[in-house]
Amino acid sequence: MELSVESEVDKYGDEVPRAFFLGAQRIAVVEVLDRWFGRDHRYFKVRAEDRNIYILRNDLPADRWELTFFKAEGGSLSDEGSSEGH
């Protein structure tokens, strides 16, 4: 699922998500739990203000953000169908 993401540069010089939009709903990121980098993608595991966990993927060549994983607070897992492993 493609997303619109608000980001900022952190103390390491990396662009990190601070909020994202699911449809018209703006969801603030309250904590970056983990991050990892591939050759042309960056992944961020975040906790959002709704207390859910999301993995956001930044496709660098396409300059595009995608939601690749969602876990409801205290609940179920949902893989958004990414063709690549996490």
C-alpha cells in the first residue's frame, strides 16, 4: 500500500518518518523501534500514536513510501502483501 509520509532528518543524517497518511487520516509516529537498510530500500518499524506497530518501506529509486506490515495493539498481524521479505 503506497503512503504519503512526512519525514525529517535525524541526528545521523537519515530521513525518518514522523507521520503518515492512511487515506485522509494522519497518523503520527511516536517512536522508531527499529530500522534497517537494503541496497535500494530503507525500512522503519514504528509505533504510532494509535499504539499500533507499522513497518514502512522507503523505495529510494522510486522515491516512494509503502506500508509493508501492520500489527494492531495487543492483537493480530497483517502483512500488506509485500513481495520482498522483511
